[in-house]
Amino acid sequence: MQIARISLEAGPRYAILDHESNEYVVLAGDPIFQGLDTTGQRVPIEGTRVLSPIIPRSKVIGVGKNYMDHVKEMGGELPDAPVLFFKPNTAVIGPQDPIVAPTWAKEISWEAELAVVIGKPCRDVPVDRVDDVIYGYTAANDVTARDIQRAEPQWARAKGFDTSCPLGPVIDLDYDPTDVYVRSTVNGELKQDGRTSQMIRPVKELVSYISHAFSLLPGDVILTGTPAGVGVMTEGDTVTVEVEGLGELTNQLRSR
């Protein structure tokens, strides 16, 4: 089952994708907190604006250096433990929303990633129980001000500026993240083409590790790292992230 968050006249609403009828089945409330009861309303998929599938109430947790080829291209060394950072929920945007380059950064880079959405409050989760706390999966672009990342010892500005976390277009509740492709294109040219099976630390290990660092809450999003192929965008460039089976997440870079 796949869920999207869509824009209707009454405001943002969650909906189930009915691929057979090519329609959205509108839900009565937030599915993470209120379940999957429907209103009976159906709207066509075509022509309906899709929003970010979730705005985390608490946090977005990023994982750095989780693909060896990306570690090598960045000229670093394999860390002994996962490298974690935060993005505020103000960084989150949806499909087709613009990525707005901050005036204080010169190198804005794309990073295609698989993202995990947490469904239950949890902490200290054993690896073999991680599936119990995951709500679903979506695609993400961990947009990064690369020059600021190089210049500063922590990544708050480089990773956390407004519009730096595109998510979407759907959350898949029945997804197997073990070995799926993670790709990005810029202006139609393929830039990244990795697989989640190449992760240094797989999804379950990451979620367990993070839950031992701090509590996770429903709606929290974990970005699981990016494969090699990152680069610098210029104004007007269009980047599309595609994670196998999760649709396309497309955004254009513009200046403030």
C-alpha cells in the first residue's frame, strides 16, 4: 500500500493510491496516528498536486558516509560508527517544490537517498525488532551546501537550510528495502545509480543504532545515505531522485 499527501480545496489530505482506478482514496486523518479509515472521496491522480508525504513533528535524522563509493569520492575514510546529523522539519519540501539556494552558499549538491519513516515511539530497538517500529519508506534528496560542509566542523547549516530536504512522492507501507536501486538525474542526465545492498550499514542496523542514541517518535524520518555521483547544481537545474518502486521526486534549484 502506498500513501500520498495531496492538496485539495479543503487543505492537505492523506490518501491511498488506487493504481487500478488511477485515483486517490482520501483518508479521514493522519494515517500514522489515526489509521486508514477513508472518507469515501476519490480524486484523480492526474492533475492532483502532491505534497511532501510527511512533515516530521520531531526530526529528520541523516546518516553520512554509508556507501563506500561515496566515501571514496568525497576523499574521506570509512567511519568506525554511523555519522549522524539532523535536519529541521522546516527543511522539508515535496515534489515539484523549488530548492532555494541560500545566499551564503555557492555549491549546492544533490544526494539521492532511501528514507525510513518511523511509526511508533521507540528507543533501544534490537535489530530483529526494527520492522515493528517502521511505518514505511519514501525517497529523499539530502540537499547539501557542499562548500559550507567543507568549511564547518558540524553540518547544521550545510544540511539544514530551508528546502534542503525534499521527500516523496509516496510512503510505501509494504516495502522491502534490502536491494533496490537509488538513482538521481540532473536535467535528464544520470548522475547516481546505486543499490541499497551496497550500504555499509543496512536499514535495520541503522534504525537500531539511532534508537540507542535517542528516542524515535512517530513521523520521524531517517535518511540512509547516498551512493556515489554527487555534484554541484546551478540555478535552473532540475534534479530527480528515484528509489525503485517509490516514484520520482523532482525539484528545481533556484536562487533566493
